[in-house]
Amino acid sequence: MALDSGAYRALRRELRGTWAAAGTRCWLCGQAIDYSLPAGDPGAFELDHKIPRKQRPDLELDPRNCAPTHLRCNRSKGASVHQLALGETTEDW
Ligand SMILES: [Zn+2]
């Protein structure tokens, strides 16, 4: 995927700077993000795509489809997507 592309890294760096300056909160849990935490910390910043890349790869580099999250929030979201992939049904959909 294009996740490792220079364009994506540049976009993420730019958005992180914008969000850090504005104090933008995690769009999944609504809590503040400490943008100074090192990568790998559960509370660290991670860029999320509101519409998953799997569904709309064309929106991967669209800033309007990007939002800041905590690493832990993004991971737990990924876990639930994984559950769905295992064939579980959900009434929320
Ligand atoms: Zn969060």
C-alpha cells in the first residue's frame, strides 16, 4: 500500500503539526491527545482514516478523510473490524 509513500508521510507530518497546534482531540474517544508522546505509547498520536482505506483507497491522501486518534483507540477499532472479518454479525449495521 501507499502507507509508506513519501506523500503519505508528508501529509501525516503536516496534519500532526496542525492538530497539535490546535489541540485537536481524538475523534474516536473525544479525549485530548498528548502529541509529544513517543510513537508506540498507548496515548500517542496516530492518524486514522474516517473511511477505511480498504473501502476508499482514493481518499487515503485526502485531509478531509483524516482524523487524529490515540494509538490505543485506533488499535481497538482495528480489533473490532477484525472481529467482523471473522464472520460475526452485528445489529448496529
Ligand atoms: Zn482516543
